[in-house]
Amino acid sequence: MSDYTEAPLLVAARGGTPSRTPVWFMRQAGRSLPEYRALRAGTAMLDACFDPDLVREITMQPVRRHDVDAAILFSDIVVPLKAAGVDLDIVPGTGPVVAKPVADRNDVDALPDLAPEQVRPVVDAIGLLLKELDGVPLIGFAGAPFTLASYLVEGGPSKNHERTKALMHGDPDLWHALLDKLAGVTGAFLRAQVDAGVQAVQLFDSWAGALSERDYREFVLPHSTKVLEGIREVPRIHFGVGTGHLLPAMREAGADVVGVDWRTPLDEAVRRLVEAAPDAPAPVVQGNLDPALLFAGLPALEREVDRIKAEGRAAAGHIFNLGHGVLPDTDPDVITKAVELVHRAG
């Protein structure tokens, strides 16, 4: 069994001083890699997510190629819903599409719970990965209740989340029943991953940035808290897109590491977190290079990496990442170069 005690990512997540600045990238295992595209050819996304050998190989590809400091389990935020029996699919070019969107109490009551045996392929994939990673931490992954609810209510991706917000405000009791159900599904999925041996988890609230802080605290925070309070054995990373105004609330949900997208400088994020909770331990942050800057050329990339590392020193710990996921057309060699720049001293 590998010893992960001094793994830079886990040291930084605890607020310690790692041997080098740890770095991994959201969506590092995916479309930017030609070896991924070759492996996935002819296999649907959700089918790949339930194939332990494919999950193992796809998760390992960026670790081998880029020398990143963590592997992120190849999965999708709708995997636990699919595993539980919700009729949905991931449509290329669109995203998750739900056959029968949630609209009323009967729909909420009909949503299934998640049993551990339903995610056995994911657990098996983790077992395979732990034999191969050799001290590189494996990060488990799940979508937060609000984001899952948005897909279920809208029937798929949405720019304005109008049906979601209408349900939230128009029938708060039904909304909380829906999110309580989804918190159970998400919590069970993360619990299965932790029990299988992942060394950290990330709760990904893709669409939370569409909410005001007031709405987030009333309609979302209690349910994300329920999920994260159920996972205390490993560092918990909490990330959302466009959530600069929500960072203190997202930390309150139980995050050990607060993910920050590219819109908010890391030192400003730390200032907000400290100001909101001056008696709490100094915050640990993750982020936050704009993914588009991987297309900007080496001089610009070097400047931005150095700036973000400097801003990250305001925190008790800093895990370097993008401010969202790797874009599909990103040159893999540039990703590798970015890792080298993060790892260099200074």
C-alpha cells in the first residue's frame, strides 16, 4: 500500500508546506488527449464511466503524460443518478438530457435512492487505480445537489435555470424535498468512493453561480452541508463556476479546500474568506488559471502561472488548478508545460 502522507496535494490541503506546489486540472482526463479520443472511440460516455478498465486507463492517462500531482476519477456528475435508475443520457454536443424532467411531488417521490452495489463498477475502478497510482492521490468526484436538481428540473443544460428557480421559489417545500433526496444520492456516491480508497473528494456545483448569496444560503447550503458533513476522513474540495460571491458560504458547507474560478484572484478570495470567518483556520484554496490562457503562448502562460502562485501564497495552502476544466482543443504539450511551470521553484 502506497504512503500518501507527504503527497504535495494532501499536504497543501491540510494547510501545510508541500515539497512543491501541487497541480492537477479539472477535465485533465478527457478530450484534450489523443489517447483518450482513441480509447473512447465507439463507446458512449456513460458506458465508459461504468467500465472499470476504461475508467482506470482514462484516469491514468494525464498522470503519465503531465506529471500532475493527483488523478481525478474519470466520471460524470450524472453517474450516480444513472446508476440509481434515472432515465437519462449524455448527448454529444448537448450534455445530460433527462427523459422525464421533475415537475411535481410524484416525480420527487419516484426518484430512487442509490445503493452501494449500483456503483460497483466505479468501486472496482478505484481498486484498479490504487494498484497503479504509486503514491499519487486519487480524487473522488460528485455533482452537488443543486446542480443535479437543475438538470432534473430543466431536463438538460440551461442558461437561465428558469424552471429551477421557479420551483425553488414557487414551492420551497417540494424544492427542499428534492434536494434532500439528491443529497442522499450524492452522499452515498461519495461514501462509496471514500470507502474504496480515494484520498480526497471534490463536490462540483457547476451552476451554483447562477444564484444570489441569499438564495444559495436558503435553498442550497443546507443540502451541500449534508453531503460534505458525511465525508470527514479525506480533504473535501468544493468548487463552482462564477461563485466568487458565494465562496464564504461554500466554505461553510464543509469545504477544507475552496475552489476558485478565474474571475476572482486568489488573494482576493482569501481576503473574503478570512473576513467572513476571522476565527476559522486560515483558508486553503484551489485554482485558478483561465483555461483559455493555455492558448495564449508561453510568455503569457508563464506570467499567469507566476501571478497565480504569488496570489496563492496568501492562503494557508494552495493547490494549483484551472478556473474550470481543460478545453477540448487544448494542446496537451501546453498542459505539460504548465505543470512544469507550476512545479519550478520560486
